[in-house]
Amino acid sequence: MSSKVARYPGVEITPEDVKAHRYLLTNYETELRYAWSSGVAVSRFLSGLERKQIWARECDGCGRTLVPPRMYCERCFRPTDRWVRVRDTGSVVTYSVAHVNSDASRREEPILVAVIEIDGASPLMGVLHLLGEVEPERVEIGMRVEAVWRPDGERTGAITDIRYFRPLAGGEGGTRTG
Ligand SMILES: [Zn+2]
């Protein structure tokens, strides 16, 4: 409404009209299909995971090795320079013991979510992933971990091709190797 329009033309439909089925109502299920591109860098990163490989991009401007890879260095404002393969081991940078699911429902067993700094990448470069085969009270910052890959034939080119990271066998200490 405005100062010139005191009343819209036509007849208003009231909630009572709707409840009384004075108007035709119809329900339908929408079927939405999505397709999107992961981009050059993440596409190659994901297809590498299918082959149990973690790929990064190097930037000659700042000398960093970026994981997940990107074709553009946000620090140097220039394209990155080359692909390099990094290891599937790393160190826990930070972690959380989660007692709730993503829908806020309570979990019987907590899940361990961690940022893993990947060996061969620059400091603090890495992935957010799950920890497994470790008790929550044993997780610590700097803990050395390795990827546990899904078996051949079950990997699909997704970050979940890595099931989780587990403590590195041999009890290697929590030193940063990046
Ligand atoms: Zn750079």
C-alpha cells in the first residue's frame, strides 16, 4: 500500500479461505538436478585422490606449496607455477572432539575433526578431515598422522577417498617437517 493506493484491486485470499478449500491448492515435488565445476585446481586434486595421490601447487612468488591447490596465489596476486605431489602424511594443527552431529543431534561416540598440515606443503597448508584409530584423549597438536585410503575400486575422486588420518606407525614425534 502507499499514499496513493489505499487498497489493492481484486479480492484478497484469507487464511480462512485457504482452510476452507475455496481455492485450488496443489502440491508437487520439485526434482532439482545440479551440475557444477570444481575448477581446474580442485578437479586435479580430487582426481589425484582417486589414485591415492595428494597434489599441490607451487608459487614462485612466495615460495609456498599450496594444499588444497589453487591456480592463483592469493598472497602474491599472480598465477601459481607448477604441480607438485606431496605426501599423504602430516601433522595435526588443530582438532575438535565433536559430541554432536551436523544436525546438532547427540552422538554415542565422538568424532574427531582435525586440520592436518600435509607433509611437503607449506606450514599450515592442509586439509580438514577426520582422525581415526586414536582415543580422543590421546590426540594432541603436532601429532604425526597418515592417510587411511579407501580400497582400490571404492575411491571416487572425493575428499572421502581418504577415510581418515590415523597416528603414524612407529610413534614418530610431533615435529613439523613442512
Ligand atoms: Zn605466492
